[in-house]
Amino acid sequence: MSKYLSRDAILAAQDFKTEEVPVPEWGGVVLVRELSAQDFDSVGFPMVKESGEIDARGARGMNVKIVSLSIIDEEGNQLFTPKDVRALGERAIAPIRRITAKVMELSGMTVAEGEPEEGTATKNE
């Protein structure tokens, strides 16, 4: 018979995938983690219509939100706060999209057929 996980075991699990992303435009490397379920809901749901299509109004600012939620330090703490999102949004798009693409990959977010691959998410399949 299988041993079932306890509440404490689930909540203590270190289940986030992380990866380094080179950002030569910024002069180095950043460490990113996949989105939490809560972060995914805050970023993903506002941009997906009931039909599963992307709602451009809901997707506004998605790349910067994903980057701000996913760049972490060596201890796993987020580097950016909600107050930093505007300033982060003023950075060049190429590194923002590169980081977004990696976070989407780590988070299991997919791209709809016919949509640009980098920086565009659909509902998790």
C-alpha cells in the first residue's frame, strides 16, 4: 500500500524548478524559478477567455509581471516587489522576453498554435 503525503510534507516540499538565464544586455546572469500556482493564476487567468483564446487586454504587461515574479536570489527570495514592475517595464524587451520564455518553459505553460512562441502564454495544458 502507498504511503500518502501529509499536509506538512506537501507544504515543506521544495518543488520549484530553477534555472540560470544569461542576460548579456544587463551584464550577467539571473536565476529564475517557475511560477507558483498563485502567481500563475494572477498572470494567466486574466488573459485567457473562456474559449481558451488570449485576451490582449488581459495580457497587457504579462511579460514584465512574469519576470518580476520569477527572478530570485540564491536563497529563493524574489528580487522585485510590485513597486518595481513599472521600472522593470522600462527595460529593453529582448531580455524580458528571453526570461519570460524560460519561466514559461519551467512552469509548463504552452503556446497556442499560430501564436508567437516567445513571451505568449495560453492556459496550461
